[in-house]
Amino acid sequence: MPKKVGRPPVENPKNIKLQIRVSQDTMNTLDECAEKLNSTRSDIVRKGIERIASELKVK
């Protein structure tokens, strides 16, 4: 059997797309955070969700 071509499958694929509406101020803040942390908007949102979830577990 021939070898598969392409990228190997990932352990936890990000296959769900989420769309939200935000104000211009929120978008500017998100962009500033992403730039300062040298990260993407998506990574910043994921980190925020993880932070809130961990805070809720502590309570």
C-alpha cells in the first residue's frame, strides 16, 4: 500500500468554526493583545476561554 501524502492527523483537531459579533473597541483590544503576545486572534480567544474555565473550577 502506498504511503499517505500530506500532513499527519492531529490529536485534537480544530474543526469547529465559531463566529461572533464584537464592537470595534473589542476588536481593537483583541488585535492589541494578539500583537503584544505575538499570537493570533484565535489563540487569544482560546486562552481567554481556558482562563475563565479554570477560574470557574477553582470556585
